[in-house]
Amino acid sequence: MRSLEQTKAWKSIGATLVRQDVPGHCSEDIFDSDNYWRCIGRHFLTTASHFIGTCRMGSVNDPSVVVDSRLRVIGIKNLRVADASVMRYLPSGHTNAPAMMIGEKAADMIRRDRTHRYNI
């Protein structure tokens, strides 16, 4: 992070890093150390909105994966995730349309995968 202070952009406005202690969080870590920034990241960083990637989709053999390619939660029967959290990468545009497409695809998959047919 200190290297940011050395950039032309930061120097042009006199920007500096300032330690902002919050009791109970990160105060025991040395300012600007790797542990300090990890702690800050764990406790204080968040997105403004549109969370993605929290339920990673991929191969069932990958231990970091939460859902398979049919949006089924690995290891839990009859549970699927059908929202932006399965997106591995943030799209360049708004997440609304891709999230709606995921929901529509999930509905198709659920209809196709169901074993019991109801006569309604």
C-alpha cells in the first residue's frame, strides 16, 4: 500500500495513508504490514452492492466450488443457488440482466430435472 503514496496521482494531491484505529479490530497489527491490511480487508471492505462470486460454480472436484454446473449446492440435496453469487467474474455491465438469466436458466433446469410430474 505504501507504493500508492509514491504514485504521481497521490503525490499531486498530497495524499497519504492514515491509520484509523477501531477498538477491537486490527489495532494490534503493525500499520501497513501485510497482517494489518488482511485484517482491514476482513473487517472493513465490502462492495456497495451487487455481490457476486460468493457461491462459486465449477467442477465438483474443486474444493473451492459451492455449486455444480446445474446450480445444485454440492453435498446438499434439493438446494440450488440461482443468483449473481454463482458468477465467477463481475460482468462489465450491470448484474441485473445476468442474474435474471441465471434465474430463468435455473427454472428450466429444475423443470427438466424433476422426477415427479404433477397433474395440475
